[in-house]
Amino acid sequence: MPPPANSGFLPERRRLLKHLGNLGLASILPLGTFIPATARSETWQNWSGGQKASPAHILYPDSEEALSRGIRQAQGTIRAFGGGHSYSAVVPVPANGTLISLEAMNGLVSHDASRLTATFFAGTRIAATGPALKGIGQGLLNQPDIDLQSLGGAISTATHGNGRQLRCLSANITALRLVLADGSIVSCSPENNRDLFEAARVGVGSIGVLSQITLQNRAAYRLREQVTVLPTDEAVMLMQKERDQHRHIEFFAFPHGNRALVKRINLTTSPPTAPIEPSIDENALVEFAAESARKWPWINPYLQQVVGMFVADTVRIADSFAIFPSVRAVQVNEMEYSVPAEHGLECFEEIIATIRKHDVPVFFPLEFRYTKSDDCWLSPFYGRDSASISLHQYHKQDYRPYFNLIEPIFQRYKGRPHWGKLHTLQARQLRELYPKFDDFLRIRTQADPQGRFLNNHARAIFLG
């Protein structure tokens, strides 16, 4: 997936990122490469183009001190952004507000070899952590399949990978540094500023601006990935049968074509396999299919039925950070809810039946995966093992009819929304889903009594 088309970047930087993005290098530049903190009247948009803002200022601090100074001097509502991969309105601010890019605050800060921990600047893209950690003999315990997200954005929204015994990124944090609304730089951990640590692990950008993140890791490792194409009902039965047999197992089901791509990933000590050279440009094929399905909806089931012809069963072995990510260059909008694990497949089958009953015009598959419970206050996985189900709609199509049809199903199963993805829940409903919701609000108010970090979306989900 290329870097988001973010017109908030300065022109010289935009051209630089465009060329580096084509090489897959935009996220691994050393500190000092990007421009220092400054203020410009420019615009910002997320990767899908669904969220936009034209703030009074966009700041690009390159150190904690510059970040602190920028927050103290900032006017209006303040929000930070990383890779632009959130679909919900977590970033946009009013015209008199201030956006802060964390892009220049990237890279490995320090590590502890005996404890297998590493500290990164919050603007570090997930793609950059893999090579950096391998260099010190470590690897992330788990990671999401989109690795161009910034660490700060990913943990602020409880972003996750998959695995019945693996938790989201936020649950693997051992310490944080963040800059509060008054510009103070605070360190927090389970032993120091405990409540602030608990709230900031999944703060949705509303506690302060993360500057450094310390992660619990493991020794560097390799993974073996097996991809299989099956009829959807067989994929469901396989998930029921094998969900406890693999470190990772997930599937992507095409609702109108009765086809599903199943991924099974496990630890291995076998040598890496040779890179697989695709026989076709898969993203170009997906773009063509999505555009064709949009223009001629009647062809959609046929396109989904033949998807297996273009995706060969494969086996890959590589470093963990090379196996986890998927290249997704076709823009979509996304909704994701996590429901209790024991009801996951039941919820999925109801969604599939509803899509078919209403003949929803969607080409993209539903993603189904498991995540282990954790104790992060605003994590969708707080206190319960969960199944996450993701809906995707092509960015040129109105996602609202589709998402509005399916969201009540998630709600009947007590689903909790992914903070970085589209949903319509507000504070009243969210309070019922998150046992520590009021504890979070108490710490949030103490850290930011004037509400400087609350944009319209944050006010709706926390105060509305």
C-alpha cells in the first residue's frame, strides 16, 4: 500500500515521499531527514480520501522539545496524525485548529537485550520496526497486516493482528512518553503514573501526543504462511476445526462468490523460501474488478466466483515482519467490530446472509480473525477473547448503505468498534460496552482539562 495521498505535506516532502513510497522506503528514513517543526496553511486527508481537514496550521516537530513547544503555542483544537490509515474522523480539526505530524519523530531510541524490549519514537512506521528489531535480535510479538501505520496511531486505536493467544499492539506496551496539553513531557508505566499509562495505551489521540513507545518483544523469528482458496462454508468449518491449532488463522470471504482465502501462519525454523513473483499485478486486477462491479453490479457474483483462479495456493517462509503485511493499494473505506469469540462465526454467517438477502453491491471480502483478551481500558478486547469482522467498500462507492445495514448486527452481538474505523456509536452506547469507560474519561479530563485534544469526533464518542 503506498503512503497516503496527504496534501498536508510540504511540496518538496511530498515529492520525496512519492518516490520513496514507490521503493517502499518512505517509512525507514533516519531521524533528521524530514523538515523541522513549522506552521503552514495546508490541507490533510487520510489514505482513503474519506477524511479531510484544512487546519490553520500543520506542525512537523522533529523532537520531544519541538513537540512540546508546538503544543504550548498551538491554537484551537489539536490532533496528531501518523500514516493516515484511520477511516474514522479521529484526526480532522476545525479550520482554526492545529494538526501535528509525527513523521519526523521516527526510529529506534533504545533497547534492553535482557528483557527483549525496545523503545521507538511514536512516528515510526510499523514497517520500519521489523528491520530495526532484527538488527538487535528482536521481533514484535504480533503485528497488523497494514504496516505503513505509525506506531503512535496504531496503539492509540488498539490496532491488532490476529491469533487466539496473541493480544493487540497496545497490550504489549511496557512504557510510554507523551506530551500533555500544557506541554509537559511525562513518562508513564505500570510502576509510574499508572492511571495515565492505562488510559494512554488506547487513548484515541485524546490524552496527549505520544512521543515514545516501549514494546515488549520476543527473540527474532520466522513464520511459515500457507494460503488456500476454499468455498466459504468450508473455510468456516476449517476455522471451527483448526482455530486452536495455528499461531494465526484468518479468512477473507467474498460474500457473493462463495469463495474465501484462508491464511494459516505458524512459527518455523526452516530456511526462507524464495520470494514469490506474482504472475499478474494483483492490485491492478482488484482495482479492475472493483470498478467493474461498481459500474455493472450484475457482474459482481461472477467476478467473485472466479477469484480463486487468480490466487494460487502458496507457501512462504520469511522473517515475521515480512510475512505479516499485505500489500493493499486499492482504496477502500472500512468498518470493523469485535464480538465475543464464541459468537464470532455465528455473527459472520448472519452478516453474509444479510448481504446476500439485500444484494448489497460490494466486491471486497469480509475479513474474519481472532484476538486474545487484554486489560487495556479502551481496547475492543478488554476482558474477553474476541472475533473481529471487517467490512470493506470500494472508495468510489457510498459505504453508508452497506455499513448501516450491518452495524445493527454487530450491536446485537455486543460488538465493540475499532477506534480507527467507521462506526456510529457515541458515548452513551460505548459506556455500556467498555467497563473502564468512566475511568478513562476521568484521567482524560485530568490530563486535558480544557479539552484541547477533543475534536468533534472525540467529543461525540466520549461526551456525546
